[in-house]
Amino acid sequence: MARRKRTEEHENHERWLVSYADFITLLFAFFVVMYSISSVNEGKYRVLSDSMVAAFRDPARSLEPVQVGDLMRSSEQSEEMPDRNKPIIEVFKMPMPVQQAEQHEPEDIDESVQKLADSIEASMADLVDDGLIQVRRDKRWIEVEIKSSILFDSGSAGLSAPSAPVLQKLADKFKALDNVIHVEGFTDNVPINNFEYLSNWELSAARAASVVHLFTRLGIHPKRLAAIGYGEFRPVASNDTEDGRARNRRVVLVIMSGTDARISQRLDHLQTLREGRPQPVKPASDDRPATAGAAGPAS
């Protein structure tokens, strides 16, 4: 019986096209992913970054949802038109205090301020001699300027370990008084380069707030404290040199003379408005012009 002739299969010389097509597909997918990574939405990334930082610092806040995209208006909200006649900001008319200048005695204020300044200079003589702390005096306040080098690391608002004994001494002296304390933060003009702070304004305010939080934990009443950030816009030296930038990076404690009567009167006025109590009527004699021979209205 004759053997069946075997037909030879034609060899495919184009099998490399399959591997080449797979390689081109993967390369295209790689560049698509790289492009999507390079065009990150900074706003959404910043919101995500801030939410993660807040979640680690305060676990209770991590349960709150984070709004990343734009809010969608419901049909009920779209039908309601805002009242254009309603003012956006409500202005409260506060009664002018009568004879406010007689609430404090200048002699007592000056004496207490001078004693506090002397006490601070005596207890921190080593830091004053090294130029890390400077005490300035005025008739109505004193300023305690602290260099940021002993309080914070570069670009950070977290208090460093060497700052604890310094602020502890100051807090011990402030607790026995009723003076209002303004904590003011200042920086140099070098732009901040991290995702935690948008600018030096935020950094200076955060540093002032860190000092305020520490003072509250050390026993100073929060109503006496205020955190203020000036950023780079109030330098005391030129930012062209390293020494000048170091002088501009500072925290200033402004100890006012006595309590802040303006804030107390404003809070009392707002509480009166909320409770619906009648407003005190200003005496008619204060509205009348001064007559000849009279000493004039009280100021």
C-alpha cells in the first residue's frame, strides 16, 4: 500500500507581530497612566491631604465625610431665590462706653507692667543675654520677643523640645495676672514649600496658635489669649541675609494692660441681643452739645 504523502505546513514568519502588538498596547497604557498621574487636581489633592492630617491628629473628625467635588443642587434648593435685600453681614450697633478712660488707673497699669517685665528679664537672663529673648516696655503693654529657632523647626508649627521650659516659665508668670495676651507669629520671606501650609501667613498663624494651645494647657484661660499671624509682611530686618531672616522668624507675646474691655463689652452686647433683653438707653445729656462755660461731655 502506498504511503500517504505528508504535506508540509507553511512556516509563519509574522508571529513576531503578536508580541509587538502586545508591547505597543502595554506601552500605550503606561503613558496613559503617567499622564494621568502628572495632571493631579491640586485642589482635590490638598483636601485629601488635609483630611488625612486631621484624621491622624483628631480621630473623632475622621468620621465626618470629606467633600471633594462640587455640591449638586437639589430641586428644592434651586427653586428658592436668595433675598437680595437681606444684608450679607449683620452690623450690630454697640453703645459707646461712657467714661471708659476712668475704668483703669494709669499709675497702677504702668507699675504692674514694669514689675512683670522686670520679673521676665530676671528669670530668663541667660536667654536675654544670648539674644534669643528680648523684652520691650511701653506704658500700656510689654512685648516678649522669642526667636523661632528655640520654638520650632524649619517649616513646622510644632513646638520643639527646648521650647517647653521657656514657655513654662512665661506661663507661670502670666497665670497670676488677668492681662490679655496676644501671641503674634512672624516669618521671613522664603516661600513655604509643603502641602500643609499654603503660605507664610498660614505658617505664622499656626505657630502662634501652637503657643496659645500650650498656654491653655498650662492653665491660662483661653479668653485671655489671641493668636495672630503676620507672615512675612512685618520684618524687623532685611531678608537679603541669613542673619536678617533669622531675626524676622520670631514669636512676640504682647501682654496688654489689664483686661480687654472692648471684647468684654462686645460679648455682653451680643448676649443681650440673643436673649432679647431691652438695650440700655444712653442718657440724653450725652447727646446734647456742650454749653458755654461747661466742661463738656465725658470722653
